[in-house]
Amino acid sequence: VDARLTTRIQSEAGSESVPTEREIAVAPTVTGVVTVSAVDIVVEAGYDGRFLADEELPAEHLVNGGAGVDLTIGDTTTVEARAGVSWEPGSALRYPWSIAASAVLGSVDLRISGGYEVEPIRLSEIWAAMPLASVQPEGSSADIVTNPRWIADSGATWYASPSLTLGAGVGIAANDQALRIDGFDTVSEQFATSQTEATTLEVRADLAWRPSELVSVEGGWSSSFLDLLPGEPSTSLGAIVRVSDRSERVSAAVDAELAFYPEFVMPEINFTTSYTPTDELEFVLAARDVLAPLMEEGRPAFGPVVSSEYPFIAPGFTASISARISL
């Protein structure tokens, strides 16, 4: 059972009242498995419910049921298949399905999957990414609805050596109700939202390299094509380097993220170092977004630049010293 209660609190300057919005979400699931030789026969049933506690917007209910099989072929290949039915009040029946396969060929892992799904949208996830996002799409009398979509994904991981791993993949999603975060509305003092059809194609690659016992490097790249939603970068690069001494009492890490929208945005670079004199005590020095002071208008909280549509900035450069005690 997955259950969640989220409260968004919005205060206004000069106002004694503090308006709140509460989302309650529950998603119980029951799964039964019968194993026959190398085949698992799976039967599933679930419910996904979401509503606001103040009942200003209608509740969303999604009931799912289905069955499938998991097949193991030898020691290197697995196949999973699912098919079912999904029902929402006021909507026609939908029939989600999925199929996935994975195989190990020497030092390479291969994966491929695809299908049709009905994706519930959590307001708590929207509020985490954009606290001032409206929960009612512009021009709609209902709140944000589920997103039926076709998906396909494939990937490969190559274990080139004990110290080097390389990965690559490509995924595509044809969304029926993709969520857009539109510009800031100065009247409602919220970011307008809308839902639209959108097809996205993502190409990605990553690596993990450990040149020695004391140093590790991880990096990744992804690019999105076709329908790009507002505020989402077309290309992202990321890397993290970790270093420690042989006793592992002293360690340091630096990570960097670089995004193109396709406009270039100043990289976000963070540093962390720690010293552990005993097993019970650790001192941590951290500095986040050290290049933010070089940005004249500050780092945008959403999108590539600070503008009238997206006027807010991120916290920027911060530094902290902390101590952690384990009892």
C-alpha cells in the first residue's frame, strides 16, 4: 500500500490567513504469483485514488486489473508480459499492456521494453518541482487528469573491465495528457498549467570508472527531441568525482550539471568534503552552486533565464558546516 498526505502552504504578505491545500493519495495493490517450472503466472489488482482534502476539485479514481507471465530462459534471458484493464469514472475503459525482455551476452546486458500505460499524476510531485504551480489547468473545470501514453525503451550496459562500465539507451513516449508548466500569472499568483499531447524521444549514455581504489568517476549525458515541454532542457550533462584516503576517514566529492535549453546555462557545481575522526562522529563541509554569484540575475528556478514568465530564482550559492553524531 502506497499512501501519501501532502500539504502546500501559501502565505501572502500582509495577510493573517495562511491558505493550505492538501492532497491525499492512496494506491493499494494486491499481487498473486503461481510458479510453474520456469514460468511465473502473475495476477494483479490495484486502486489509485487522489483528491484534495478541501474538496475544491473532484476526486480522481483509477481501478486496475490484469495478469501476465514472467519467463526465465536459461541463466541469461528473462521475458515479462502484462495485460489488463483500467477504469476511471467518466472515461472509457483502457487496456494497458507491457512487454519487457533482458539478456546477458558475455559482458553486455541488453534490455528492451514497451507498452501502453495510464500514468497517475501526483500533485505532490508537481508542487515539489514547482511550488506555485496551479492544480487546475487553464480553461478546465477539473483538476489535472491521468496521462495515458505509449512507451518504448531500450538500453545496453557494457562491463568493459572491472573498473569501467559504459551504458547507452533510447526511449520514446507518446503522451496523451503531458503536463506543461506555463508562464506565471500575476493575477492568480501561480504558474498556469495545461495538459497536451506530446511525443518525446530521449537518447542517453553514461559511464562509471574507478581508476583506483581511492577515486571513482561517474558521468551521464541525455538529449531530448521532438516535443520539448517548457522548462525542460534539450541536453543535460552531469558528472561526479569522489576521492577518499585509504582509511576512508577523509573523503571529498565534486559534482557538476550542465544544461542546454538550447541556450547555455552556467553549470551548477557542488563540493562536499567530510572528515570522520571516529566511527561515531563526522564533520561535513559543503558548498553548493559555487558559480551562481557569476550569474547577473541569479540562477533561474525554472527554465534557462529569469523572465516575466518565469521570474523566480534558485537559492544560489550556499555553504554549510555540520557535524553528525551516531549513537
